[in-house]
Amino acid sequence: MRLLLIGAPGAGKGTQAERLAARFGIAHISSGDLLRQHVRDQTSLGQTVKSYVDNGDLVPDGVVMDMLRKPVLAAASGYVLDGFPRTVEQATESYAVVRALGVEVQAAIHLDVPREELVRRLLARGRGSEDAEAVVEHRLQVYLERTVPLLEYYAGREWMFTVDGAQSADAVHEDIVGRIQKLAAFTAST
């Protein structure tokens, strides 16, 4: 099973990805976690991406794709991608690579959360500069401009559905699992 979570910063992608990975025995691959780890470890990649992360901007496509290639290929039993792709360009480029290897996304899940709730969540978690109010507003604007077009891209390519991400984490998880089970049953019958 190969899943992709799409949602604004603060929508709960990390929480749901962890739960889905545990439930289905697949790898949780988080571009944000990987990038933050590189920044913490002060690797050359971390030094390159720190200013992007601190300002709430997207890290250049090539850098993120290079970083994610190895974990995606290593996830033989499947994966749930959290935070990548973030643009249609990233999706198009990565699809060409992963399709040839037979590890393309099978279902895209959109976690839809109202803007006011996203701001509340992001300010409450307080990770530092990336969750400062001005950076939060910028990150949400970048999401609207660059990531929302992914919804149309995936709606025309993979099985995609939207979940009310403002529900409790348990309710969101059960909604996603129920829909995945329907997909599996549908796929098995065709």
C-alpha cells in the first residue's frame, strides 16, 4: 500500500501518517521530519535548507527529491508519504521516477482543516521560528498557492478522497481507514 497525505501545515499529516504506518505495517516517510533532522544535525543539506525552513518557504524540488529517493525505494511493503510532493511540478517529476520503479502512489488523502484551526494548531505547537505567527501565515499562503493545485492533479490520476481533518485524530484515522478498506475491496473486485 502506497499512500500520500496532502494537507496544510498543521492539518495532522504527521499524526495520521504515524497511525497509518503502524496500522498497515508500512513506512512513514516525512519530508519535514527528514529536513528538520538534517538541520539539527547541521549536515550540508541541513545548512542548505535552513533558511527555507525558517522563512516558511518550500525547499527546492531537486533537494527534496534526492533526500526522499532512498527511503521510498527502501519501503518494500509500502509507505505513507507526509509532506511530499508539495507542488504539481514535484508530483510530475517524482511520478516519472517512481512509476518506472513500480512504487508510485496508489491513493491520495486530503486532510481538510479550516484556516483558523490551522493557525491555532501551529501557534500552539511552537516548534520555533517555523511556527512564529508571521511564518505560519506565510506557510499557509504558500500552501494555498503551490500545494492546493495538487488536489486536482491527484483527483485525475490516483484514487483520492478528502477527510475532515478538524475532527479528533481518532475520528480522522477511522475515516481514512474505512475509505482505504473500500478502495482495497474495490480494487480486488476489478
